[in-house]
Amino acid sequence: MRQLAIIGGGFMGAALAQGLVDAGWRRESLVIAEVREARRFFLQEELKVPCVRNAREAAAEAPTVVFAVKPQDFHAAMANVAPVFTREKLAISIAAGVKIAALEAALDCAVIRCMPNTPAAIGAGATALARGKHANDSHLMTAFNILSAVGKTIIVDESQMDAVTAISGTGPAYLFYLAEALIDAAMAEGLSREQAYALTYQTFVGAAQLLQHDPAGPEELRKRVTSPNGTTHAAITHLQANNWAGIFRDAVRKARLRSEELGRQ
């Protein structure tokens, strides 16, 4: 018997399957439902995980089902698998913007809603979990262990999911945008494209690792490299004078408000 069915073999579904295999799950305990034939072939060749075309077939085999489909495909996927769902099953959704109440109404089972982010594809994701009214502590830990295979996982209330979306869900794009700006600035100051990319990439990787391993926190780490009247001081002072932190807070709020809007549609 399968332990887990993943509905959707796209970017996140494949990343989750790979993370679980890397964490020690037997390939035979997983099954991925994917409608695209070429994608099924790729997943079976690359991951060596069983794949089927029909989501209902996959869901019938496993006590836990992860929905890794796009929001616009979500309701069709739920309608397809609903006939094989029972109260004993656990539904885990990583579809952005889909409320727990919608899953509970369609499937009448324990539900865990998740918000992962794209670094999950390399096992470095950040995921928040929220449980529905039928989910108990055992359900929550099952979902926690599954999503922990692709990175760091925390537990939140569903009311906090829009804020999660604006921070960790959207967060990688903030860093990518900053990297774009830093690369452009580097080339404007005379570095070649190759030099700009190399220095920017490694600076981001090194700073992230330092942030993770040094308990001092971001403010103290920034202060350590900000000598009075030095180069870093000149740059940070310019950013502060132009209310960079305030602009960034406003951007995060815009993301949260948009997440709320999408959830009402």
C-alpha cells in the first residue's frame, strides 16, 4: 500500500517527492498523479517513483494525499478524487490561496494547509502549516514530517497565511530582485557581467549562511560591518535617508493584501 499520493507532478510536487526519497522514504511508498504523459515519463525516469495519470487512482491507494496542483486546477482535482475520500484520509494542500474550509467542504476529512516556497526544490524551502477543524496532532505531525523533507517548517494559524505568503512565499523574489539591482550596480561601477554575477551570488550565499549560523541576528551582523564613516556606513545611510525600510514594509503589506484578495476570489 502506498503511504503518500502526490496529486500534481509539477515543480513543487516533484521537489517534494525528491525530498522524501532523499530523506529515506521508499520510492514504492509514493505515487504521483500527473496528467501530462511526457512529465510522467520524466518523473519515472528521474525519480524512479511510480506515476499514474488518474488522480483518483492515486488518492485511493494512500491514506495521505498532497495536492500540489495550481489554484486554477484545484477544484477540478478535488471533484475528481472526492469519491474515494473518507474521514480516515488526510488531505495536505500546497495550493496557494485555497482555504481550509473549501477543502473540508469538498472532501470531508482532516485537512492541513501549507505554504511552501520555491527553494523547496533544492531542499531549502520555508513552509508554514495550518490545520483544519478535523485535523488532530497526529495529522499535523504527519504533514510536518512530510514538508520538513524539503526545508524548514513552522506551524501557524490559518489567519496568518496571508502574512506567510507575503514573507516566505514571496520572499525569494525580494532577494532575487535585490540581486538584480546589485548586479546592475556592479556593472555600472566598472565590473564585468561575469564578475558582477560571481561576487553577487557568493555574497548572497555567504551572508545567508552567516545569518543562519551566527546567533547575533541580522541587525548585529550589519553593525559589525558598518564602520563609522566607512563605505558600508555611506551606503546604509543613503538607504535610510530614502526610507528604504519603510518602502520595503509597504511592499510586504501590498503582497499580504493581494493574498487576501486572491483568497476571496
